[in-house]
Amino acid sequence: QSCAYHTHGLSWRFDPSYTMKLLVAVSLVFMVVAPTLFFMAAATPAADGSLDADLKAERVPLKTDDNTVQREEQAISDDGFSIAEQKLLSGREQKYEFQAEINRLMQLIINSLYSNREIYLRELISNASDALDKIRYLSVTDKSQLGEGEASKLQIWIRADPEKKLLHIRDTGIGMTKEDLQNNLGRIAKSGTKEWIERLNKSDNLSQIGQFGVGFYSSFLVADKVTVTSKHNSDKQYIWESSAESQTSYTIAEDPRGNTLGRGTMVTLHLKEEAEEFLNEDSLKKLITKYSEFINFPIYLHTKKTVSKEVPVEEETAATEEKPAEDKPQEAEIKEDDEEETADEKKPKTKTVTETKYEWELINETKPIWTRSPKEITKEEYESFFKSLAKDSSASAGPLTHIHFTAEGDVDFTALLYIPKEAPFGMFENRIPQNRVKLYVRRVFITDKFDDLIPKYLAFIVGVVDSDELPLNVSREMLQQHKTLKVIQKKLVRKAIAMIQDLEKDAAKYKEFYETYGTNLKLGAIEDMSNRSRLVKLLRFHSNKHRDEPISLEQYVKEMRAKQDQIYYLGGESREALAHSPYLEKLAKKGYDVLFLTEPIDEYVVQTVQKFDNKYKFVDVSKEGLKLDEDEEKQLKELTEEFKPLTDFLKDEVTAGSKYVEKVQLSTRLMQTPCALISSTHGYSANMERIMRAQALSDKRYKQYMTNQAKKTLEINPNHPIIKEMLRLVKEEQKEKARESAEVLLETALISTGYAVEDPTVFAARVHRVLGNSLDIDPSVFQSFDEEISEKAKSVTEEPAKEEEKKEEDAKPASEDNKDEL
């Protein structure tokens, strides 16, 4: 049907087909819009709670609902602030420019000033300790400054957040106002501590070491951005922030969260990728223990621990875990039923579960006992502190003794030194550093890498040196003045030697000490000229009369014979070998005592010291110049003329061209031995030659000197039967037989006096020939051996000469023809 309406001069015409189209369109719109309106109404009800009011409310298309916005604003970002708090923070921030040409100075601090980036934690903990010292000092006169509850506990907390790469260092110290943040952190090398002490004018009662400025900026060694949140009692809580990128400025803003600290400061480091190792608990523990172990205030580290515990199993879980029991005879079930029920009641079913717990662990439990009076410290406390200080194999053995003293003068410091019972491993090896004495400034570790603080011969000493004021460089890693270091070293060495001298009063303890550290004292006698006289008196040596227990040089002097003004010594490999040395024959008979030098360092010591007590000269009995009796010297002159044919024969026909013997003479020191080799006064003894040859990296020229130039004197005993018989053979012109005996005698003299035989094979062949003669074997059998021996002897003699000629030829300047070729 169709109809027409005429209204206000307008007419509409309704057609059925158009009507159907309109209805379909309206239906589709309703199907789409209605569900949307329904859910929006459910999500955002009207203020009066009515659905109609909510439907009539104004709708804004494509807008996130208010609850979602609120939840997002409350979400915590990596910085520890919500989005809403960040908006407030950014609105309140005030930007400031750094002073002192910060752009260049920051680069200097970060890249050049500090040699080790782990220093940052020491600096931040030191600053926290300063802040705690300040509030503690103020609380003495005004207890309200300290506050109550957690704020009253003077502590330092360190927490790592590996997920967000953040490291937090918090203290309950005095905190900083907005002005303090600007003055102390906005200026390099500006020390708030210094001005604070000057303002109170009572610095003697405080222990302030912080340089809030340069020290604080060591944070940028490991962090891209640093955030400092601080609350002072007289101001609101503020946030200071700066990053490595914006090195010319920093920002300060009031904390939108309000007072969350109560009082104190929290430094948050946003660590660099290459510094993520400092998020590790073990690394942080190691650094805190190394640098800040003796800080006055407790330092807590947030640690993660895994624990196992037994928990009861729920009935339903237990029922599912139980296995169905097998069918058993009814009688057994009746008998055991009561027992099982009773056991189940007594022992509830449990299972072991693993839990992860987070707790605050106290790191610096060891207290700096050196700050107390020695009278107040027990022996057990000293030993316990040594074990915490040594941290090596010697710690378990414990200390042998210790000395605790305070030095005053040019430099005031307190020191506590120990002698361990057990020597450190590789004490004399350069590749193993011996840093066992640590330098502290007001209980903060500075360094243990002072080569001049303790000399090498005292490298076994363990201890601490603590001073209130030392001229450190800006990074506090080394002393600025070498003179100050010399003063400290001088006092430490004197006290260490005094400790050893006190130990000498107890014979048993000193014996234990000397067996472990005797070589150290000998090295000190060589190197330390200023303390040489003290160290020499501490040395001990075995001797011909004291083969079991060593004696001191003072005791040797007391036991010397009348008119004896020299100290006799002999070097060798062992006491047993020296006791049978031919050099001791006449000395022992006349009652002279001879020191046995069996350690490689011993001869270096006596050659360096030269005289004991500036009076008694050290004399080697294996060298020329030994004079025992004037009467014997006169008798020797008479015998010299009698034995001249033999000495001339040995010199001209036996030792001529020898690498060993330079001259031949009669001896006054031999009694049972036919002959011996004596080195020159300034030459090497047999023991020193052995030591020099054994050096792995020795100069070859030493060997050439010992072989070619340091020739010896052959001393013969005129009272020995072999020498008398050889004299007869020479006088009767039986020189061939005398020569054969002399060659064997010469090489046996080399062996008996400690020198090395150049060719043992040649020596053995000669001995075999002598044995053959004594056994009446036909000499022709040894003819081929004699020819071989002579050839070898000739080659041994000529080889050094050829080497010398070759060296001279090589040393000649190159001619014009072969310069380019060379």
C-alpha cells in the first residue's frame, strides 16, 4: 500500500520496499551498538549507581577507561617510580649546571684518576660512614636528631637488583638538604664533611674521611646514571640525578613519594653492561670485606639463600600418592590394623620442599681491634683477628707472636703486626706478590701494594697500619709524599725487628722461628744497611764445635781463643761434608771453631757484612792468607827449599797449561791430606763456584771466569808420606812415575776440596790404571787407554783456547767487502 501525508507543506511517500530496507538497516545498527553500550555501562557505572544514568553519560570514542589509566600510572618503572610519580617529578625538576669545567674534569675522573674501578664501592660506603658519624655526633647533645625505630639504627644497607641492573647503597645518616645536594654533589672536590667539621670546630672527636665530590663521582666508573635520594631532618626528601651522557648538568626535584627514607641517603647506580659483575652477591661481599671490613657501622647485604624444609602432606595429596596395597590374608590385616593406625597418628606424612629466601646478611663482623688499648685485648682476640687477616694457609697454624703499638711524630699511626708460624707459599718468588701488610686510613682500606712499606725480607709479616691523616692523592690509592712512606717504613721495620728480638728470649720459640725465617734475616743483613748490625746478631750458624745446635756470632766471639781476632768459616753442601773437609784438619787440632755455611745465601752474607761488630773479620779457611802460628811459618820457609824440586816439577810438568792450578806451594793447614786446592783471596770458593754453576739464568761469562781466570793454588802437605815419596821419585829422575801419581793426586784434590772434575771419564781411567799397577797387571793392557786419555786431556785443554780465538775473531770490525753481507 502507499499513502501520502501533507504536513506543513511537505509530503512524504512511503513505499513498502523502502520500509523493509529501513528496518533491516536499523536492526543491523542495533546489533552492533547495543553490546558495546552494555559492556561500557557495566565497566563504568554512573555516579548514582543507576544503569539509566550511566547510559545517558557522555561517551568519548577510542579512549582507555579510567581504571586502566590508574593502574598504568601506579605501575613501578625501572627507576622505582610510578608513571604518576614520574610526571610529578618531571614537573618539579630543576636543572643545574656543573661547576669547575665538569665536562673535562668528569672525563679525567672516570678515565684517568682511578686505576681500579672497584674503588667506587669503597668511596660510597665511606661517604655513608661519614653521614652516620655526623648524625651520631649530633645525637650526643640532641637525642631527637636520631629519631626512633629503624631511623635510630645507624646502619648501611646494600642491595643489588640484577633484573633492573640497579645497585642501591642506603644509610641512616644525617642526609642532605636541597642546598647540600647542590653544593656537595654539584661541585667536584667539594667536601661537605670538611665544612661540617669546621663549623662544629670539634674535628678531633670525629672520624671523617669522605670526599663527597671526587669520591662520589667514582660511581660513573660503573654506572651510566646515578640517582641520589636524601632526607635531612630539617628539609623534605629530594632526588638528585645525573647521567654520564649529560655531564654538564644535573637535576634536583622534591620526591613525589614523600618521606620514604625517614632519614638518610640512598644512592642508586644504573650499572653499565660491562659492570654487571657488581650485581653478583659474591663479588659485592668480596669488595666490602676487602675495603670496608673495619668500618665502624654494620654493613648489611641483601642476599638470596635456598633452604630445604619438611612440610606436612595434605590428605588428598597423600591419598593420590599412595599405591594400592596388594591383597593380603584377612588375619594379617586384623593383626596389623591397630599398629598402623597408631604409627600414622604419631608420624604425620611430610615431604621436603626447597624455598628461596631473601635476608640481610651482616658482612663486617670482624672488629678493628687495633683501635683498642693492648691491655684490653685478650690473647684469644689477637689470634682470632690474625685468622681473619691472614686468609691463607698460615691462618690455620696461627701466629707465633705479635706487636701492637702506636707511633707518634712526623706521622701518627697505629699498627698491629704478626709473625705467622707457617711461612707463606713462594715467599721469595717475584711472580707471587706478597701483600700481607694493609694500609688503612681511619679504618678504610687504601692499598696493600706498597713495595717500600715492608722490605722483601720481612714479607712474611702480616698486619695492618692505620693512620688518621696521610697525604694521599685525590683517588686515595697511593701516598703523595715519598718522605712520609719512608718514615712509616723505618718505624715498622724497627718494630718488627724488636718483635723478633723479644722472641729471641724464648729459646724454643726462637728456634721455631729461625727454622722458618732464618733465610729472611740473612737476606735482610745483605739488603738493609741501616739495620744490618741488629740483624746480624739474630743470625745462627752451625760450627765445627756446635754441629747439632746453631750458635749466634756473639756466642762464637765469647768462645774464641786468646788473641784470635778473626771469625773462621767454610762453605759447603752439608754439615757432614764440611766436618771431614781437609781445610779443618789443622784448625780443629789447634782448637779453633769454624762456622759451617750450608745455605746458598750464607757466603753472600759474610762477604757483605765483612766484619762482625765492626771488629772481627770473616775469613774463609779455603782461601789464601790463612795464618795460624808464626813458628810454623818459620818452619815452612825451611821446608820450602827442601821441597823445591817437587814444587817446580808439579808446576812445570804437571799443572802447566792446567785450567785449575796457577802455582804450587807448601801448606800449613793440612795434616792428614796430601794436597788441597786453595782459591785466591778475592776469588770464588769451591762452594760459590758450585752455586754459580747451578744458576739457571746465570751469565756464561761467570763460568768462563771461573774456568780460565780464577785459578787456584795447589798446596801440598810436606809431612804426608805420598808427598815425601813423590819428592824422592823426582830427585831420582823417575819423573814418569811421579807424573802419573801427581795427575791422580791433583784430581782427587779437586774432589776432596769440593771442586768439580772437568772429565770424570778421564779421571776414572787413571784410577783404573793405578789399580791395575797395584794388582800387578801388565801395563801394556792399559796402553790403548793411555792414548785415549791423552787425546781427551789434550782436547779439554785446547777447547777453551779455540773458543777464545773464535770470540776474538768475531769481535773484529767487519771489512768493507763483507759489511753488507753481515
